[in-house]
Amino acid sequence: MKRFSFSSLMLVLGLLFIYAPMLILVIYSFNASKLVTVWGGWSIKWYVGLLDNSQLMGSVVRSLEIACYTAIAAVALGTLAAFVLTRITHFKGRTLFGGLVTAPLVMPEVITGLSLLLLFVAMAQMIGWPQERGIVTIWIAHTTFCSAYVAVVVSARLRELDLSIEEAAMDLGARPWKVFFLITIPMIAPSLAAGGMMSFALSLDDLVLASFVSGPGSTTLPMEVFSAVRLGVKPEINAVASLILLAVSLVTFLVWYFSHRAEENRKRAIQQAIEESAADSWKQPDPRRAAAPV
């Protein structure tokens, strides 16, 4: 048997440190007792009770809606910003533009939230929009800092691409927009998916920005959980968190499954092409052998 190395021990301890609290949370979501720290037997009544808790379920739906909108907008804006930074190397203000794109990564969320709040208040006084803060203002705030993450991820992928493929397409008559949508986008699709999933998770998890730019009737799930935890953790919170963990796990598994399946199909197609090429070369007669005297 192999010796249990120090690195393996650290790996196991790290995984336990990350996933053990999640496992405990899922177990206690089936607790029959109203007290979270006291085990009262197995029960699913808290999951059934979620259907009657309209306020909590409304915050869940609202958070998922904002996260979906944020992921779509952040991928679009972040991809355009990454394309400008990597493909347009010389233009006036490029350094300033790069700094503005990545600034939300290092700026504290308190500063970002306060500045956005002041911006929305000033806009409401000058042009009358937004009249009240709600889902739209939260979506704009989340898109602001999620676009920076997408830009960094997509920029790393764009720098690794072989430009000869795009140049060959344009030499054959393809317009730049067609090359971008039919060649560049498919090649950076994994980074787009990663940026979209990251934006979705960041938006779903955000509390600070949403607290600054939200208004009445636009409470998100982190805000609802934070306000409830101050009075004590309720079993319904554990049930909601368990359902979100289940949904995230299923989505992650499906993404891994389809990615693995696409990779296997690609390897199988390459192997089949190699075998067909070898078979064709074997069937073709050798010119030197045909010209040799009998």
C-alpha cells in the first residue's frame, strides 16, 4: 500500500473544511426541531413549509431572475471589453480603459455600492430615472462588477487563440463580424460559459451591492437570509440553501457531462480520421513498386 503523504492529508483536510459545513447544513435541513442546534429527528416539513413562505420564495425567484440577467449582460459586455483589450492594441486611452475594466476587481464593494447609490440618486433628480430602486438597479450594479470577471477570463482565452484561422477566413472573403460570430465565438465558448457561471454565482451571492441599490419589494435571497440570521437561523433557511446546493450540483454535473461527451466525440472523430487516412494510404499502390520490372 502507498504511504499516505502529507500532501494527500492536506487535500483531505481542505476538502473536509470546504464541504463538511455544506453536508451538515443539508442534514439539519431535515431536522424536525425548530431549534437548529437541537436534533429532533428526520422530517421534510421545512421543505413543505417553503411553499407557504411566500416572502422567502419570492426572494429566491427574484435572486435567480437577477442572476440570469446579470450573467447574460456581463458575458456580452465582458466579451466586448476583452476583445478590445486583446485585438485592438493601439488606441488612445487604452491603458485607462484597461484600468477601468479591471477596477471593480480590486475596489471594495462598499465603495462601489455607495458610488452607484449616489449615481442613481443623481440620475433620478436630473432625468427622472430611475424613479425608484429595485430589480433594474440591482441588475445594473451586479453587471458592473461581474463584467470585470468575464473580461479577465475571456481575455486569457483570446490571447491563446491562433490568429491564422481568423486571418484565413477573412482572406477567403468573410467579413469581420462573420468571423467573430462563426469562428471566434465558438473557439472561446468554454471561457464564455465559465464567465457566465461565475457571474451567475457572484450575483446570486451578493449582499453588499444589493443592500445599497435595492428598494422596497426588491429584497434578494442574501438580504433575506442576512435579516433572518440576525434573529436566529430558521430551518427554512437550511432547506432553501439545500435546494440551491442541489440545483448548482445538477447544473455543474450537466456541464461536466456534456463537455466530457463533446471531448470524447472529438477524440473519436480524430481517431477515425487517422484510421481512414491510414487505410487510404495502404490501399493506394506504390509508384515505385508498379514501375519495377517483373
